[in-house]
Amino acid sequence: MSSFGDIYSKYYDLLYGDKDYVGEVDYVIGLLNSFGAKEAKTVLDLGCGTGKHAELFCEKGYVVHGVDSSKDMLKIAQSRRSGREDGLSFSCSKIQHLNLKKKFDVVTSLFHVMGYQNSNEDLVQAFRVAKEHLQCGGLFIFDFWYGPAVLTDLPKVKVKRFENKFIKITRIAEPALRAQENVVDIEFDVFIEDKFSNNITQKKEIHSMRYFFDTELELICHLVDFEILEKYAWMRQKSLGFDSWNAVWILKAK
């Protein structure tokens, strides 16, 4: 089953209810302020999902356009526009096909969206699309799984449980590495129990996540004409190392 099917679109925000979206947006804004983008006004969010990051950027005063390939995800994102129609918009597109014919001060791609670009062709084109939608001197900020840390602390089976007043969700994540492709296939078994009927629905999803190394990303930045401003451990201003599973790079469009 492909990534982000009906289960992940319908229950995505519950599944990631423990994610610190507010802290992450504040962190990215701090990066913008630190790297010369204090006056930035417009943001393009690639792979926006249900639009939570985009909504929070809008609340901070930015004019935001979110893009995602999932129509189901975007149905949820569109509901966030109420009262924010002038500052928040969304459209459906695969990143590689995007051509909005406008420029932004900032492009973001958060929650490991770049990791879903498994092939070199898709990855390079995603960087090109980000560059083509940036003003000269604009910033591209993206997070990803950092290869040296992934291979130091290999992915493990994980179980997470969530619930609200209607349902209980149990999610089992089983990873399998494709070493020659730098990809982790994560098979999700999701069990959803209706609290009123006690009926249980089971769904399976496979998410294929690519992890990256400095040299390959540096090569792409050179090819696409991005300047690398900094590389940090995600949510910190600390250099990357073998304990930095989650990384963030800040790039500048030349």
C-alpha cells in the first residue's frame, strides 16, 4: 500500500499529536532570523501534509502556500484556512511537477519530506523546484535522517499507542534496510478500535525513507547552485554527529 493512504490522512494529527509543531516552527523562524531572513514575508512549504506547520507560520505573520501530493491530506489542510484565507493557501502537486510561477522568500520542507525522494532523479528535481521558487538570496530549510547516525543506531521495531474519545490506535513500525540504496522501508501495521462498537480495523502501510550523507547533498547543492549556510542537529544549534539522527540544513539560493 502506498504511503499516506486513508488511515494516515484521516488520523494523521492524532498519530502525531505528540509532535512539537509549535516548537519546530519557532525553531525554523529562529534560523531565519539567524541567517539573514528577518524580513522574510512569504513561505512555500513543500510536503505540507495536513498543514499544521503552514498554519503556525501563518499565525506568526507569514503568507504561506503549502503543497502536498495527497488530496486526502489537503482536505484537512484546507480546513485550517478558515479566517486565514489571505495568508494561507494550499495546492495539490508532486514536488517534482510543481511550477507556481512565483517566487518566495523561504522554502521549507519539514518532517523528513526529502527522505521520501528515494531516487537521485526525484531528489535532484526536488532541490531544483525549491531553487526555482526562491527569490535570489532566499533560504531553503529542510530536515532529514542523517546517514552516519542511522547506521550507528539502527532503526528498531517500535510500538505507539494513541487514543481520543472515539478511537484507540495501535501502530507497530517494523523497519527493513536497503543498504545499497540508503533507504529504510518501514512497514506500519495500524489497528484502529472503535470505542463504541469495539470493532477493530487493520491497515498496512509502507513508508520508504532515504537517509542522507553530507557528500551527496553537497554535490546536489553544487549542481543546483545552493550555498550551504549551516548544518545542524534538528531543533538544536549543534554540529551533526553520530548521535544526530535528525538533521537540518540551511541553504541559500545564489
